[in-house]
Amino acid sequence: MIFPWHRRTLVALVALIVLVGCKKTAVTAAVEPGALTVVQGNYQSVQAGKELPLPIVMRVTDKAGAAMAGQPVSLVVSEGGGSVTPASGTSDVKGEFTAKWTSGPTFAGNKLLVNVPGLDAVRLEATGILPSDIIIAQGNNQTAKNGATLTTSIVVRVVGGGNVPMSGITVLFQVTGGGGSLTPQTAVTSALGEVIGKWTLGPNVGTQTAVVSASVLSPAVLNATATP
């Protein structure tokens, strides 16, 4: 036999259980991330070993597409070497997480995995441009008296694919025929990928030669003519 007050208590208890269950379901649905998307920074290119021009920006949203703040985000370089800073953190009020990615110094292919708990990892890619050629931009094939310094400075440029200037590359100047000297003997390329040298001819009359080398690249040959 169920007394009336027992019945009222039972109904109230059932209602409370249903209410708590509904609230729990609503809270659970609200905190579950639904998507991780790339806002900015995928498929960039930069000189190998340098920081990408644009930072990586990721966004975490719920299943309704609303931004989710405070979600843990981690980034791991999976190919190419290099680094990412910061490598972990939480999404901001816009649901976004921003990091700077530096490509590996010796590989063209670079890949980055971005992870948020409960979601599939997102892969980003970047291309590291490697030095490919040494170009004599100025000063080749000059003529001067033997022992004289050439009027026009030697300008050498190191470039990568697409004729992109390579900065921070060590270049070596070496006289190979006719005597004389090149100053400086070594230099590091500027932001334009260039180094500048002065060539003083040797005492020999006729053709004088020098080479410009950088790492494993094919050397470039300089020529000058010395007159009596």
C-alpha cells in the first residue's frame, strides 16, 4: 500500500532525477568540442630554418559551431624538424590558439600535427626553400690594369627555388688564377641573399679567375682581364 505522502515523495524524487539528468546531458553537450579548423597558416613557404611569415591560428568550436574557450591544444612537428612555439596551451575566448612555426633547416617538406582531446588531429604543411644556386649579380668580366682593384664591386647572390633570396648563408671567395686577392674571403648573405666583395688583380697579364662557393652548391666562376 502506498500512502498519499509516499506517492508525492516518489513523484518528486522521479522529477528530481529527470531534472538532474537533463542538466547533466545539457552540460555534457555544451563542453564537448565539435571541430578543430585552420584559420590561418597552412601551406606556407619560407627559407628552410626560418620562421613562417604568418603564425599558425587554429579554432576550436562546439557541435553547434560556437567558439570554445579554455580547450587544451597541443602541436607536434611530425616531419622536417624545426619547432613550434608555444607547443601547447588553451584556446582563447574566440576559441583560437596561435603559435609560431619555424621550418626545419635541411628539409623541404614540413608537417605539423595539431591535437585537441576528443577530436581527430589536424595536419598542417609548409615548404622549406633550400639554397639551390649562386648567381653573379654584378662585377663579372671586368678589365683593369694588373695589380689594380676592379672598379665595380663583386656582388654575389644565393637563391633557392623560385629565385627566393637565401639569407644567412656563408659564402667563400677564392682566387684560382692570376694571383691577386678577393676581400673579404668569407661573408654571410644579407636579407637580399647577397654578399659584396672587392677584387684586386694579380701581377699577371691576361685572364684572371676566381670562384665563389657556398656549402654543397655548385661554385660560380668569376673572370677578369688584366692589362699591362
